[in-house]
Amino acid sequence: MRMFLIGMCDIFLILYLTSITNVAPKSILTIDDFYKLKSIHETLISDQEKRKKEFEEKLRQAQVEKGRLEKTEQSLLLSDAERDRIAKDLLEKEKMLKAREQLLDNLNKEIKDKEKERQKMEVSYKKELASKGQVVEESREAAEKLQIEAQEARRLANQMQKEVDLAYKTAETAKDVQQKAIILKEQALKDKEVAERKANEALVAWQKIEEEKQRALEAMETAKANRKKAELKAQKLAGTIQDIKQDSEAAYNNNVQLHLQKLNVIYENHVSDRISVYERELTLLPVKIDGKIYVIFPSRQIGFTEKSDIAPDKILIKYQGKKVAGGWISKDDNLIAISLPGYGGKAFTPHSKDMQIAQFMPTLLSLRNDGNVSLGDKVRGISDDYFIVNRDYLKLEKDLNLKFDVPGFRGTGLHGERIVRGDQLVDLKGRLIGVANDANQVIRISTLSGWDEINF
């Protein structure tokens, strides 16, 4: 009997666990899913109570049977071996019964856990239901709003239909008025054409008068402008003649000498184990290039090699007692330009490189910068400060630079004077034409574009 009861308990337990597994929710879907789950849960609880009562009844009957068996054991006269066997069998059955009772306790605990999980799920369903309820309410409000707008649209459509009907009636009335207006318009157009024709005739006559007046004014302005140009040309010509006529020495003293600046240079060159130290004081004319004031001289005058590719080993340049940190160099023409930020005197922009030789003054000055007058030049009588250059002995090279070419033998006649390296060729006003980077070779400068920056 006990084995039967134990087998029945196992069957009921398996059926119950199968039911629990089948109804467990896997995900939260919709409100309908919630109500279906709730119905299944209530059915499960009802089945659980029913099966629990049946199980308790069978357990009670098993316990009654156990008591009855114990009484029977006491009343029977059995052998010791039989009693031991029955006792052992009863012990095994009691262990199995305790195991089933423990399983029942575990089952009750699992039922409580499932109930808690169901309650949490129910709370979640209620939140989901409340959220969807809010969405439904908002949809209802939107629908009501759309319904109101539709009613307003119908009202406006009806109103517009009334206005259209009224417009048709008004159009019929206006049609009659329009016919009368067309007749009046045709007459007005005829009158307008006559008036426009007369106005055009008057305008043509007025335009002819204005054209004659404009031509007279233009003739007066042209005559006035020509007279002013002639006066300016005469003044300029008089000034040019005055500049050309002025004495070269007076031009040097008045227009050049006052503006010359001194640049002090000390540099070293190492040849084998020998160190040579050189000191130079360059006399330079300031010029204005690209809005700044510069002095320009050949790079070889301060120790640079041919094509300016190698600087001296040590070099110190000072202007007005202050060290010059750097400048600009043209390696193609072997020239260096140094800015004079502290200079406050007069400075001209150089003549344009495109200027033709015939446009220069007939008499020019070649200013010495005291950097390259040799003993032989001094013996031949070359001036220490400047000498007069005849414009007609200048020739234009292919690169628009100038060549000074005097006929005759070196050291005789006009050929005794020559442009030496470092000379600054200027007109009698002191405006720069170019700088000599070698004997009788004048490099014309109008910009420092393309030059490289250099530090000393």
C-alpha cells in the first residue's frame, strides 16, 4: 500500500511540475496576453489546491495504514528474522516517506517563489497597461482634435462656397460694367496715343537741345583739362630741366649726402690654420621697397663667397650701435638687403626695372660705398665718394640689368672712372636705379620678392 501511495505522489508531482513549466510566461506582449496569463494562473492555483488536498488525504491514509501495520506487528507472533525483515522494510518505507515529505516542502517553497514572480509580473503588466492606457488617451485626444479640425474645415468650405456663389453674382454685374469700361478704355487709348506722340516729339526736341548743351560742356572741360595738362607738363619740364641743369656736386651735397647711412661690419674667414679678421664701414643710401626702408650692397663685401652659398665663419653687423640680426639675400645676384627700422630720414622708391635708358637723366651719379675701391683705382684718380656717369654709356642687358661700357683703353680718358662693386647708381635727385654686384654691372631692384631671409 505504501509503495502505491509513493508512486501516486511521484505521478502527481510530475504532473504539477509539468503544468508549472507549461504556463511560465516567456515575454511581456500585450494586455490580452496578461489576461490570458492571469486566467491560466487562477486555474493553476485551483488545480494546485485540489491536488494538494488529494495528496494530503492520501498521506493521511498512508499514516493510518502505517499505524494499523504497527498494531498488526505488535499482535502477530513472528519469528525474529521476520520481525527484522519487516522492521527493515518499515525503516526503508519511512525514509522514502520522509523524502516525499521533503519533496512536498520543496514543492510548496517553489510554489511560493512562483507566486512572487507572478506578482512581480502582474505589477509589470499593470504598468504596461497604464502606459498603453495613456497612449490610448493621447490617441483619443488627437482623434478629437482632428475631428474638431475637420468640422472647422467643413465650416470654412461652406463659407467659401457661399463666397463663390456671391462672386458669380458679382461677376455677372461686373461683366456689364466691364463692357462699358472697354468702350471707355478704347477711347482713352486713342487719346493716350495722341498725347504720347506729342510728348515724344517734345522729348526729341529737348534731347537735341541737351546733346548740344552736353557737347558744349565737354568741349569746355576738354579745353580746361588740356590747359591744365599743358601747365603741369610745362611745370614738370621746367623741373626736369632744372634737375638736369643742376651741378652734379650740388646735387650730391643737397640730395644725397645728407641721407647716407653707415653700416659697420666685422667678419672672420678661416683658411687652413690662419684666421683673417676684416672690418668694413659701408656708406649706403636708404631706399624704400615694399613699404620698408632698406640698404643694399653686394654679399661678397662682407665675406660671402661666389653666388653667396657660403657665409663667413663669424660676422657682426651694427647700425647706429645696435646689432643687426638678419636681412634678405639674393643668391642669384649676390646682393644683401638690410632693414633700417630706426631710420627717420628721406628715402625714395627705386626706379622701375622696366624703365628705358632714354627716360633717365643724361647725367647720373655712381655713389661709392667704400667697400671695393682698390689702391689701383685710387691711383687712377677714382673718386672716394662718387663719380659722374654719362647715361649714354649705359647699355641694356637681356635681363633688363645695365652695363656701363666706356670706349677706349682702361685708365685713359673717360675710361679712367668706372663703376666698381658696391656702387649705387642714382639720378641727380638721389633716386636709386640699381646696385653694382661687380665692375660695371648694375643690378636693377624694384622689389625683394624671391629673396631669401638670412640670419647673422
